[in-house]
Amino acid sequence: MTFPVVGMVGGGQLARMTHEAGIPLGIRFRLLSDTPQDSAALVAGEVVVGDHRDLGTLRDFARGCDVITFDHEHVPTDHLRALEADGIPVRPGPDALVHAQDKGVMRERLDSLGVPCPRHRIVQDPADVAAFAAEVALAEDEAGSEGAGTSDGAGFPVPVVLKTVRGGYDGKGVWVVRSTGEAAVPFRAGVPVLAEEKVDFARELAACVVRSPHGQAVAYPVVESVQVGGVCDTVIAPAPGLPGDEAVTAQQLALRIAQELGVVGHMAVELFETRDGRVLVNELAMRPHNSGHWTQDGAVTSQFANHLRAVLDLPLGDPRARARWTVMANVLGGDYPDMYSAYRHCMARDPQLKIHMYGKDVKPGRKVGHVNTYGDDLDDVRERAAHAAGYLRGTITE
Amino acid sequence: MTFPVVGMVGGGQLARMTHEAGIPLGIRFRLLSDTPQDSAALVAGEVVVGDHRDLGTLRDFARGCDVITFDHEHVPTDHLRALEADGIPVRPGPDALVHAQDKGVMRERLDSLGVPCPRHRIVQDPADVAAFAAEVALAEDEAGSEGAGTSDGAGFPVPVVLKTVRGGYDGKGVWVVRSTGEAAVPFRAGVPVLAEEKVDFARELAACVVRSPHGQAVAYPVVESVQVGGVCDTVIAPAPGLPGDEAVTAQQLALRIAQELGVVGHMAVELFETRDGRVLVNELAMRPHNSGHWTQDGAVTSQFANHLRAVLDLPLGDPRARARWTVMANVLGGDYPDMYSAYRHCMARDPQLKIHMYGKDVKPGRKVGHVNTYGDDLDDVRERAAHAAGYLRGTITE
């Protein structure tokens, strides 16, 4: 057998779905998982249980792998460099991945590339945050923005977004603060804190691209991502009403970032679309991403298959959509632990529904799966996805 | 967790692809495999290595499974009855499955249902085969068939197909004989032998259906199956030029057989299309089948996903095609063991190509994978599939 071994660090749902996409390719998939009960560990053939923060564990795991890739961004950058020094291809490599691991590094690099971002600055303490808020308010005044500069006594003139530079996801490690008192909380962890203007965006978009080591790259259709409570709720592909030239601009921006940063594999560029049609980069994720789950049933080649093809330096697959509209809705845990019993109703109601569950125990608010729907009528496709996600969660009962 | 455990007996590529299709459903998949290197055992999480012909092994395996289903038809019927007596749902059940296990039982039952089949009879020895050949020649003469009755001395007036009633597949256990001397071979195994007329068919078709325990059933589009050397080479969905009423007739025939025989799960009905537009049943397979592999990329719901939904008594998924044409081409082993090195060329030449490899060692003539292509232009779709299959095998080098 000359088929390569892909080592996947992390046993979450992204690893699970990457394994699923790798089965047809005939490659061997080796998993480093925190526990035997992790989402991917339940369905994969070769599972090593161990701690991805321990270099010895990583080295043992990597021996015999042809390439290492990731389910998450939490492996220390120095460990990745050590694996590379051992001669193991790490994709994406540490020099690229650090931009998805550290929001401070990411902002600095995007600034140097002239990529449009929200106003931002590393801040030292609550007083520094207050100064940042004043700067943003002044800049917005000068730009003639509505609503800026309306101070409410002891509060900031504008709200400020604070983020720990490492470790946040799905709304964790992110705060919106309006006063020096509120601004004290994020500093307690002892991690550097990034302040960003709170963008008054029209909606959130995502531009997903895949790049291979020899520089081939493909761009998926730009999608709209609807967030609820800081967590992605629905993704619509393509983003409704997005003018063609704006979509191309967003795709080119993502392709340029991938090239400049030397990304290998799938990268999601989360974007704010402003009310005047500009896009600002919100976050980068260098791995398969929630905003690309629609591709499993809606694109010729899924993000998971293309991520694998990229990390193996194989030619990439066609990223185009197969349907006029595809909608992904996340399934969160609700009050009913028995999600399987909801299958009967959901499948009978919509024989075209695609359910993707992660094998996780149901906990309120936990992402335990998603559904995809597709078709020609956006209202119908959205309704079907929302209904199935709500019925599985238990918030819709008919 | 309330998700069910599906026990799959047999570790071949059908089990492998069923596991792949089960991952999104979040079900647990438990495999009984002959060896740890079997196709499905390489990629599944819960693997029991054991002999499916041993009742004790089957009973141990079945404990803790919510339902048992199959990758092949080789489990002894009595063992299946014993599992049912233990209270384990076996799907398809032994009363249905016996028709896919024993060609004699199958022909007798289809006769009783009035389903059109080739002329046939259980034969006892070579002299009996000669008598059968004479009967067929006479019947064909009476029907005014061309070419019948041309005897060549010591030979039969028409060739006869002999099949052992159990154990054959992919051309194994099947002989075309033209004399009593040739007819001696099949009797040597000591298994009952079925004689069938050699149908002068226009082409082979397959009608695939899925049926659930409570009686819901779906029919996939009727496909054309192109055989080379007794092995399926290419499947075209839908069958080109098949009149709509003939397609519906074939689907209805397959649905009726599924209902009458109490089939649960996927069933492929292999058909001969005669030159005057009639269809005769060639074989039945009660499991996912090579003639349904196109559904992985060409239908809304794959045969594997629908087989799982059926054995779990979940509502079935939409069987309709997603593309105008889908073509599946089997990849056989050739002279070059390193099939992975062919990926680069195949993927670069056709970014829409879907490769499905089974993780098997390459041996000349062995089915080691298949490819699917789809699109609007049948000639183009066929060319792409044939090229990729040939390039992977090594018979095409550019």
C-alpha cells in the first residue's frame, strides 16, 4: 500500500467529518484524541488517546504519519516547529497557523498587508481601553458616522470589543464593554487583550478558500453567516443579494491572505459587510469551519475533502455549488437528550433533509450537529433547515 | 445516548461505504469482519474480528446491537433464524434473504409470482442439461426466435447457463456450456445446479429499491449496467434511451418483488432487457450493490444511507438523481500496485471526479474502487469515468 497516512490532531466534529471525507480517498486516517469518546474517535479506525499539549505525545503520534493537520488551533506553536524540525510536514505550518492562533499577530499582519480590518489595538488595562474608545469615537466623528460620540456619563463614547488574543472561540474569550469597570474582566486571565471597534455591520459573510503547498487555490462561493448569541446559527450559500463584484472582491481577499500567509488547507475568512458595501476581516480559521459545512451536500467538493487534498498536495476539487441555494443550520442541544427520536418526524417531513450529527451527548446550547437543505427557492430551503434544527433541538414540536 | 447500534456482518467495501454513510446519522456502527485488514475494518471504530459462519461468534457480536444487517449473503440461513429467535432484528430477514442466497429458491418464488425470468430448471447431471437445452431450443423454435436450433454435432442446440444455486458472485459459480462434456464441471462441487437459457439480451439493466419494515419503499432511477467478462464495468444512470413507461414497469416490478418477499433494506434487481423491450429478472441482491454506487454522488440520498434508514425503520430519503447523467466505472487492479500515484493526474484532469477507493491491496482484476462522474453531456460524463478508471488501473497512461 502506497496510500499516505494523515495524522489529525484533535477529535472534534471537524476531525470526524474529515475522516468521513477521507474514506473514499482510501487514505489512512490517524487520530490524536483527548478521550476515546470524542466525536471523531467514535468513528475512526486508528485512534491514539493523548494530550495535544504534550510534545512527547505529539512526537510519538507523528511518527509514521506522512502529514499532520488539525481539528483546532490549540497546539502550541513551538510544538509545531519541533515537529517540522523532526521532518514531519505540518499543514497548515506554524508560520501560517499562528495567525489563526493569536489575534494580535493576525491583526498586525493583516495591517501590514493593507487588508481592511476593524480599528484595533493591543490594550494594557481598562484605562487604555477607555483611551481606545475615545480614539474610535473621534475617528468615527471625523468620518461622519451616525451615533458615535454619544457618551453616557462614566461610560465609553462607543462600545468596545475586547478579545483575549489566544484561546477564544464561539463567543468565548470575547466581551463587549462600555465602561472601565466592564473592561476590567478580560484582563484577569493574564493573557494579552486586543481591543476592536464594534463594527455596525449590515451582516456577516464568510469567504472560504483552500490552498495547497504548491500554491493551487480554490475559492468557495461567499456565504452569509447568521449569528445568534455569538454562535453561528445559519449559513446561506451563496450570500443572498451579494453583488457579483463584491463576492469576487471577498474571494480575492481571502485568496490573497491565504497566499501571503502561506496557508495550506482550508481557511475561513469571517467578514463583516458594512452598510456601505465594504468588507472588513473579523476572524481567520485555518481548518474546516462551520461556515463551510454546507459544502458537504451543496458543493461539488466538500471543504473536508478539499482540506485533505490540500494537506496531501493533491490537485484540488471543484468548489462550485451544486444547487441554487444551500442552507446549513446548526443543531444545538436543548432540554431533550433524546435527539434520535426526532429523526422520524424530520425525515418524514423532508425526504431531502441532510442530517449531520456529531455523536456528542446533548447539553443545552452545545453544538451537537447540523442540517443541510438545498433547492431553488430560498425561503423554502431556509424554512426546512430552520424547522429541522429547531425540531431536533426541541424548540419546535410540530 | 439513545442512538442505535447497527451491527454489520462482513467487512467488505459495501460495509465500508455503509459506515461512511452512517457517520452523519450519528448512529453507532459495529462491524463483524473476517480480518482487521478488511476494507471496512480499516476505517470503522468498533470492529469485532470473527467468522460469520460460526453461530457463537454471531451471537456474541449481535449482543448489544439493535439491528443486524449484511455486507454479503454468506451467513447461513439457519444462523439468521437463530439470531431472530434470540430477539435480534435481522434485516433483511432470513425469509427474504434466502431468495438472494439461493438461486433455486429465488427462481421458484419469482415463478409463483408470475415475474418474467429466463427459462430455467434445477438440473441433476449433464444429460439433464442436454435435455434442458433441447427444451429451450424447441420453445425458441416455437416462438420463432432467430438462431435457435443450430446444433453443432455433439453440442447442444443452444448454449446453456449453469449456476451453482449458492455461493456465486461476479461471474464466479457461473458457466456457459455448449456440450455434455462442458456441462460436467459445475456438478463437481456437489451443490445443486440451476440451468438457465442464455438470454440474447439487448443490454443489462438494474432496478434498485429500498424498503423499510413498515412497508415504505422508494425506487431509484433504472440504470444500465455494462458488464465486461462477467464483471460490472460501468453503470449509467439513468439507462440511456429507456422509454419512461418501461422504466416505470421495471421499478414497479422491483417494488413488487421487495414487497412480496418482505425485503428490508436495499435490493438490486438485475435485469435483462430483451431486443423487443421486455425485461427478465437475472439476479437479486439484498444489500447495497455495485449498480447503486452512482447514488453516492448522483442521487439525493445514497443507497448506503437509505439502506441504513431502512434497517433502522426510519423514513427513507429521496432517491431522485441530482444530475442529468451520472456514470460509475469500477476500478480493477492492474499491473501497477501504486494506485495512489495516479491520483494527481486524474484529479488535475477532472476536478469534478469522485474517487471511491476501498483500501484493498491491488491484485490484477480485483475490484479495488470505483469512480463517479456526473453532468449534462452523457458522452463527456462516460469519457471522464472511463478515463479515470483506466488511468487508475494503468491501462491508460496519458
